[in-house]
Amino acid sequence: MDDLLHFRAAGTSLVLDVSGTGLPRVVHWGADLGAVAPARLSGLRAADVPQTVPNALDEPVPVSVLPQQSAGWPGTPGLSGHRAGRTAAPAFTVRGGSVEDESRRLTVEAVDPDGGLALTLKVGLTDAGLVRMRAAVTNTGDGPYHLNGLTPALPLPAQATELLDLTGRHLRERAPQRHAFTLGTHLREGRRGRTGSDATLLLTAGEAGFGFRSGEVWGLHVAWSGNHRTLAERTPAGQAVLAGGELLLPGELRLAPGATYHSPWLHGSYGRHGLDELAGRFHRELRARDGHPASPRPVTLNTWEAVYFDQDLATLERLARAAAEVGAERFVLDDGWFRGRRDDHAGLGDWYVDPSVWPDGLRPLIDTVRGLRMQFGLWAEPEMINPDSDLARAHPDWILADSPSRLPPASRHQQVLDLARPEAYAYVRERLDTLLRAHPIDYLKWDHNRDLVDAAAHHQTTATYRLMDELRMLHPQLEIESCASGGARVDLGVLERTDRVWTSDCIDALERQHIQRWTGLLLPPELLGAHVGAPVAHTTGRRHTLDFRAGTALFCHFGIEWDLTAASAAERARLAEWVALYRALRPLLHSGTVVRGDHPDPALWVHGVVAGDAGRAVFALVQMATSVQSPAGRVRLPGLEPDADYLLSPLAPGDRPEGPVTSPLPWWERGVTLPGRVLAEVGVQAPTLFPERLVLLEAVRQ
């Protein structure tokens, strides 16, 4: 194996130094360096060695992909733990390694004989240009080893002077926050036992002022659905890293002799020209996986905001007929179908069809739905239990709790079912499997409405993964949605076994513009559930036009969450137009490149999707608020082939600009033909819109 490895893919280079017996380190992660000769790679390594300074170590500290205190790293250690209270810093020596050239992956085996530990590191570059990395530690000593953390890291250059991460809450997930990348540690921890509404989907560092289309950026994602930590760290010596892994609570993971712990996969993405390029790598990676949804994403009607817990067959059949009338293709029965579930106080865990609500079972409704040529889906919350349930009364010890003498704080009147208990796991597996065998169910909306705020989460998370995997194996045609109080479980760990996420419980279109914009840094549109709600939003009380609601949902996995039986005939007809547009556009929307414009007016957003061959694109101009200036002025449309001509025109039904200006735009009626370079660099005059309105544009290569 050469002592310098240069992996290249999709405009990214990863140069690894594997010389000597130390752990591998990254010499370069970023822009493609081209076909650099081996001698020149050696020069790159030599040029990367810093000078020593007074009162520092005699030799420069090599920052490996698992930083070691024993090597002089002063920041967060890559591995921490203790054996019987002895907390000596591990010192690993590489004993072997291998390279898979075709897959561009390095595997390294290392040992720490004094500490009684063995280490396996895997670092590679995917076809999409993502760095993919994980570590595994094995206890080779005589007694147990208490693992506190395993946190691999990727280095950053000096140009990365600004950080972007995300936070949020229920109904307001994925809110961005930016600040300088200063000396010290910027640490984001998730201690909720699930990814969390406030989790930073990505921790991104970049050049000052980077945007969607400009600035060099590097981002890191931890593919794990339990407690986790992500950090950006810069030392006074100028060394900077992004690092992440599972957050292990004290005493949570005790490795017996011979036992091994695998860290979650870390995914690092790079963008030479802004966040769109960084996000595009994640999108291409997800679309290339074997389990990515291959069929067109069906228009989904979910019953929650239409009927809530008030379920009866006649009402739901009327709703199903109205859904089919507007073009829906999947009908999902939400919370309230199972035994004792008349509100959110009781019933979780009793996964039997309630005969008091469904005297003839679910079959009559399913037959109606399928007779209307729609798929049928069902809501469940398998990881949870209400204390007011037959299951809790029969097995109170199945409730997850650190202390047998007290229950954890209640949330939504519910507790967590301890899936690490074999008998509890077997019960839930049997109940779900029986439901799926007894009914033709195409889709499970898998919810998770409670944080695990006072319990260790590692074993619960791995058990949940196993439960999903086994159900998918038993029912290979089943699709699963990851829902967790809306968007509180959005990560690439759960996406290995689910087919979309419920992006937020808030379907207020204005809030959704924000939430979808930033969730799209990680996930492509077809994985983001987005529904058209009622005229007045259930979660905010805002009133929006149908065109704004539907145009917002259009760019994701489109659905409906609205009592259509209460909608007027005109509203249903207009909704049917939007459904027809989604069904016509989804081959483009769910395969093309997502683009977002860095428009100088923060009140006007520009986003769209460009086909893979750049032959066609659809853009939305979204008036988020009132602008300081009026009229709107020019907007640039990014992502088109620079030297090709495009006919740009409004796209119905999003072709009706509602605004205070009465004179028409000269180009609006018949469109305008311009080169892609002109549309990206100069742009066109946008219609001046009322706030919380949007229009659609279509660009077709001539």
C-alpha cells in the first residue's frame, strides 16, 4: 500500500497520509487536485508540515482522523474511556491496512497493547464525492472497558472561518444560525434519544459570507437516530476539525472482553461553489443507493387534520372519494384506529383494531380505498406506550426507566416502551407483523412523539433499527415514513430503512418554506413529505391562498392534509390542477438538481429544480414578506446550461401573480428566450407579489 493515497470523485479530492505506524491523517479534503503524480503528492505532504514554535511540542502534532491526546492533540479526543478507573489516553499503532481502489476506501487496523484495545478505521470517498468514515473499537484486555466516546474527525483549512448549523423546535424545525468559527469548541449535542427537532442536520464551515451558490464549504452529518454530538474545533495553532459521533451517557456502554463498538457513519460533503453543491452530493448519494424509492412518489392524503380522532367509516369513505376525485394515490389512516384510542391519553401499545370504532375491522375502508385505485397506509407509534393501556397494566416493567421506583416525566401522556427487553420487542414485532399480514397495507407512518430525556438511548436506537429492518424483510413492499413529532428524526441512519420523512407537523406554507429549504441541505425533494393543508393552518392560525399552499408542497413529496369534504367545488377543482402538475413534474422534481438563488432581497426567495441534462427547469419565486423595495426588480435563475438558449415562461397553475402592481410584465404573456448564462448572471424582471404568494416559471432548452 502506498503511503499517500489520493481518492478522487465528482470534483472532490481526498488525500490521506498513511506513512509510518501512526493513524492516517487527511492532507487535503476539498477541490479536485487532478491527476497528481506520486512525487508531487509527497511534495504536498512536505509543504503541509508547519514550523514548531516556542513552548510547543518538539515535533508538529499530526491530526489523524481519530485525534489522539497521546500524540499531543489538545482538543477533543477521538476515543475516550476507562478501564477500572484508569483513564490513560490510548496510543494506537497501525498493524495493517488495505485499499479498495474501485470503491476508493481505506481500511486500517491498529492496536494499543498497553490499553488492551484494537481499532478499525474505514475512510473512503463515494461516487458522489462524499467522505464516508467510521471507527470500531474492540476490547482486547482482560476486564471490561467503559467507552465514553468514539469521535472521528475531518480537518478543515484556514479558509473555513464561518459556521452554519441548524436548530429548531416542534413546528419550527431546521432554523439556521451563523457565526464566526473562533478558537475553541463549538459543540452541538443531542440528548433527546432521537435525532431531535433542535438537531443540527449538518454542521457546516466555510468561507466568510458563503451562500447557496458561492463560497467554499465543508459539512459533516452524523448518521445516527439516537443521542449524538457534532463539533467544530479550532486550536490556537490554527488546526481546525469537524467531528462527530454517538453521545454515550456515563456508564451506558461497557465493552466486555472481545466486544466491539461501531461508531455511526460520518458523512462529509464539500462544495467549491456553495451549499447547493454540498447538498447535491448528499442528494446524488441517496438516489444511488439500492433502497432508494424507485416508483413515482404517490400523492398522499393523510387523515389527521381532516378528522383527528373522530373516525367512522362513512366519514372516511367520503374523504377517500374526495381524495380520489382530486387525484390522490395513497390514503393514510392516522392516529385513532386502535383499541382505547379516543384521544392522546390512552391506548398506545394496544395495537389491535378497536371494535367499538371499527365493528367490521379495517377491511371495509381498505376495500373502498383500493376500489378507488389508491394505496392504503396506517399510522403507528411502535416505540411508545401509554400508562393508560392494557399493555402497561399487564407489563408495567416494560416501560423504559432508569429507576424501577419512578416513571420518567410524562410527555403527551406517554412513556417509552423498552425495546431492548426481548419480550417487549417480540410483542411489538408480532403485533405489527400480524396487522401487515391481515391487511393489504402499503405504508406505515411510523411516529415517535416523545423524547428519551432521562434514559440511555443506545440500545433503544439499535432495537428500533432492527425492528424496522425485520419488518421490511418480512414485508418487502412496505414503505415506512419516519415521523417523530414531525421532523424530529431526520438523519441518514433512519433513512437507511425508511422511504421518506415527515418534514414537520407544521404545514403552514410560510413556515414550510423555511423548513423545507434547510432540510433540503441533506435530503432530496422526494424524501420530504409536504402536504397541502386547510386554508387556515392548524398549527399557526395563518390563512394562505390555495396556490401558495400547493406551490409550497409541490417541490417535495406532495400530499394533502385537509378535510376535502368541507372544501368547495372550486377549491377541489383548483387543487386537482396542482395535483396534475405535481404528477406531471415529479420525474423532473425527484431526479433533477435542486438550486437556490442567493437573491439580495431576503423577502424574495428563488428556488427550483434543473433536469439532469439541463433540458428543462422549474423555478418558484416566493414572496416571503413585504420587500423594502417595490417593484420587485430582477431575479437570477441559477443552474442552467450557460451556452444554451431557454424559453422562459410562467407555468400554470402557478402563473397568476397576485400583487399591488397592475401593469403587466412585457415578457410574461409569451415568455422570453435567453441563454442560460444571461438568466443566471443578469436575470429577468420578477412580478411584484403580495407577501406569502408565489409564482412558477418553466425554462425549456430550445
